Amino acid sequence: MSSSEFDLIDRYFSGLNSSDKTVICGIGDDAAVLDISAEHFLLTSVDTLISDVHFMADTDPADIAYKSLAVNISDIAAMGGTARWATLALTMPEAGHDWLQAFAKGFSEIAERYKVSLVGGDTTQGPLAVTIQIMGTVSRGQSIRRNKAQAGDLIYVSGSLGSAGLAYQATLDKSLRQYVSESCTQRLHRPEPRVELGKQLNHFAHAAIDISDGLVSDLGHLLKASELGAEVELDKIPFCPELMELDKQQRWSIALAAGDDYELCFTLTQASEAEMQRQLEELDYPVTCIGKITDSSGIVWLDEKGEKVELQLEGYQHF
Amino acid sequence: MSSSEFDLIDRYFSGLNSSDKTVICGIGDDAAVLDISAEHFLLTSVDTLISDVHFMADTDPADIAYKSLAVNISDIAAMGGTARWATLALTMPEAGHDWLQAFAKGFSEIAERYKVSLVGGDTTQGPLAVTIQIMGTVSRGQSIRRNKAQAGDLIYVSGSLGSAGLAYQATLDKSLRQYVSESCTQRLHRPEPRVELGKQLNHFAHAAIDISDGLVSDLGHLLKASELGAEVELDKIPFCPELMELDKQQRWSIALAAGDDYELCFTLTQASEAEMQRQLEELDYPVTCIGKITDSSGIVWLDEKGEKVELQLEGYQHF
């Protein structure tokens, strides 16, 4: 759920559930946390992807389906949970056989990979829009929230940033196309939610969020929810290799603000760092420390000399 | 979920979850039944309401919101469950303050009445569409399915049929407007899901479905799922009083095929009838026996002399 979307829903519907004790966490995190049983919390999140907003109308329907479910699974991953079930509300201009078959194929691929069952659906006629609601579970009390960062925490991000953003920006700016690798395009169309990492994180992370709108926005959400600030060292950010040929300002803009990474950003105490490294060994997926949580507010960006940098991100805000 | 919608999703996505033992009932009933805990099953259903398809674009936004949540709560009622939580994916041409405020007011009214908490949301820009996913719970093994009717069962419907259908048809056919009462309009815009009745039903009903597309369609779904048939006595159907001024053929058409009733249709053995009557006494909501389940297929409609009637419903199929 992006910031503006959240704000709008929150502004008009706040106070609606204040007395419901089963709502451990409602609107305002990657997923809601609901008290449904003695064993589990239920996690749930909804996202709509609209043609020409979240994807180009001519995108392969298999990729549209794959990404639509992937971004929802990513919300569950960011909560430290396991995605279990999904419903699909599909609005289409027409029920074309080829289109639907390709869409179902892409959906099935990712659903099978992450063991998510489709348990409900609705189809309506109209401009192409894909609304998926994901449901997952997490052991009681084990969900990772975005509002639990603590001053002094280390800030980590998983994987590398900017591949998908570069592929997307290259559709708008031809001069970037020479830098786009197959891997960038793959990450734009078929992001991989970091489910296994998320499940490990609930042993030691204080806070986590998935990076959908870009690190600037999403770390920003985590800080706002936690009422804290951060210092981030730009040269520690794991930029995707394709961005290293661009100048710094452009690299930063794409990697930090173009979005669509679906990596996880999380915080933990320095004392937990060694334990985390051990736990993640088996997973064999890179995580990188990029800075620390401070008791101020907002993000201070530092260059390799430790000096403050003003990021200029205009024109790269996430669509 | 209407029949054609179900068919489309089912045709392209069938076989996706065949090995998931937590899916007690997937696509194809009013709601999915999921094994989430030792105490409860999780019930979930999704419905999209589209402007100029499910409601007129100029409908009061408070009514759009009310109805959108009501029809989802009705799906949970038909399963014998308790609606608990909902998510809202709202696509709007523009984020108009007055529209949103009215929509939120209507949503809050019904959410508070039925104690449903809004736990997630997404807003996107585009032609008006409201997708709500409802989640509810039911004690393990107590959900009422549409495929469990048995030959010899009595068929009951709750309340009266045709009010909302008459109000809707009158928007298309001016000659009907003189018959439309305030109550008809209210039932079209603000249907009341039969939640308390649904909860009682799980003590004795074999099968149940909510009447959204009209009794012809919805009893048809129940029979198809149960692989059985029915005999229905037309003069036992609880027509709304407004329809009694119309000729029989028109009355039948509107009451049985115009839809939007959101009453429950359910079946039970003759032996359970007295117990049901006792249980429902406190509820003080009428239920009427309209016929019985047979071991044939399809619905046989009988007149007051017990003779077969061919219903002519063309032109009254639910939008």
C-alpha cells in the first residue's frame, strides 16, 4: 500500500474500528494483523494494479498476473509471515480467451512457487484492473511491524536496489535503454517477494517494510510510523550493477526513488547482528547494513566522507 | 459471486489448489472456507461493484458503500458465519472530498451495525469500482455449504422477495414506478444481510445460499452444486406486497429473476422443521417453505393447482 493511498483511506475511515480488540494492527502497515486463533495471527493486505498506472496495457498478461500476486506476497513477507490464500477481483474490457489463459498461467506459476491458494474470485467488465487480497499467517506475537524501530538500530536492506526502477525508467527515457539487462526487465515484471528472509527476520528484526515505492519513501514510512529518523550511507547501498555506469545523482535517483524493488528494509540492534548473520547463512541471500536509526526525524543521506548530501529525486517519484 | 463470474474464474484457475488441505471449500460457494485454527474456520469472499453495472453512477455514495459491504456480509451470512473484517479497494475518477466523505459515512454505518472492522485499503484512479473482501469466522465444521442439499429436504426462503428488483426495474420501465414504495427503494440501496438468521441456520440447514441474482439463479446454483432438483409452489413464495398489484407473470419475473433480495434460501429435513421454528422464534424474522428438493435436476414451478408452469423470465435477467 503506497503512502498516498494509505493516507486517503486513513483520513476518511479512521476511528471506524477503534474498539475491535481482534485488530492488532489495522490500516497503516504492509498488512493488517488480526487475532483469529490461539496459534496464529491472520495477516491480510489488498492491492489494486491498474492498466497504464502500475503496468503498461500491452504487458504480457502472464507478467501482470505474476507481479500482482508477487507484490501482495511481498506485503506478507515484510510482516514476517507466510502467504497462504488469495482472492482475485479482475476487471477486464472483454473476457478474451488468450488473455485469460496467459493471465491464469502467470498467476499459477507464482501461486505454486509460493504455495498460495486462490480461494475466491470475481470478474467484472471495465478497464483492466487487478485487485488481489492476500491472506497469510504468522505465529502469535511474531509479526514484524513498521512502527517498532528503535534509536540506535542498524538499518539493513536485502538484495540489490534499482534494477526494476531502471527497466521502468528506460521505458520513459530512451537514453537509459543501453543499461537495461535481462535481469532488470525480469525484476520489473516478475519481482520475487522475500518470503524466506521475512520468516527469518521475525526472530530478530525490530521493524520491517517492503520496498515498493523506493527506499526514500518506504524507509520514510518506517521512520514516520516509528517516530524516529535515520542516517544512511549512500556508498553502502547495494546498487544493482547496471546502475554503476550512470553518474551518482542518476544512480541514487533510480535506486532510491523509482521503486519496484520488493526487497525488504529492516532494523535490528547491533547486538543481534551476529545472530542474524548466522541465521541467514543457510538462506544464502545477501543483506547489507546501510545506516542506523536516530532519534531525530527524516533521513540524513551521507556520502563516503560522512558529509550530508541533498538528494534530488524530482522526476523519479514512483508512478 | 454470480454464476458467470464463478464460471470464468473456475474455468481458467481450476486445479490451482487441489493439494491444499487447508482449503475446505474454495471457489464456487458464497465464501471460501479455510482451515486456520483449532476453533474456527476462516470464511472469505470478494465482490466488485462497478458503476453503471451494479449501481447507477449518480447513486448516493453512502448507498454505494452501504450496499457494497452489505452484499459481502450477506455471503458470510449464507455460510452461517459471523462477518468480522473487511478490506476495501476503491477505484475513483477523482478523490473528491464530498464523495469520499459520503462514501465513508455509508460504509461506517453498516460496518458499525454488523461489527465489521475495515482493516486494509487501497485507492486507485480510474472508473468508479468498489471491491470489498470480507472475512468472517464460523465454528469448525459449522459452515453451511450450497452443495449439501438432500432429496426430500424442504426449501425455505427468508423475508419477502421482489422489493429491490421492483425498484430496479422501475428505473428501466416507467410504468412500474407507481408500484415502488419507499421500502422497495430502501431494499435496493441498503439491503440488510440476514446475519442472525444465518447463524441460527447452521444448527439445522443442510444447504444455504443468499439470493443476489434472484431465486431462479440462486436456487439453481444450490441445486447444481448439490446435483439435485426442486419443486417450487409459486403461490407459496413470499412476494413483497407491492408486487401483488401486478399480473402474475410480471410478479413472478420480478420476484424470481430481478435479484438484489439478499434473503437466504436454505434447505432442511422435514424432521428438523419444528426445531427450526422454535429456534427462530426469538429472531422474529419470517421464513417460508416454498417447496422441496427432488432427486431430478432443475426447478419445476407449480401453480396453485399443482400444475407445471413455464416461467418466462426473458428481459428480467439480473444485470
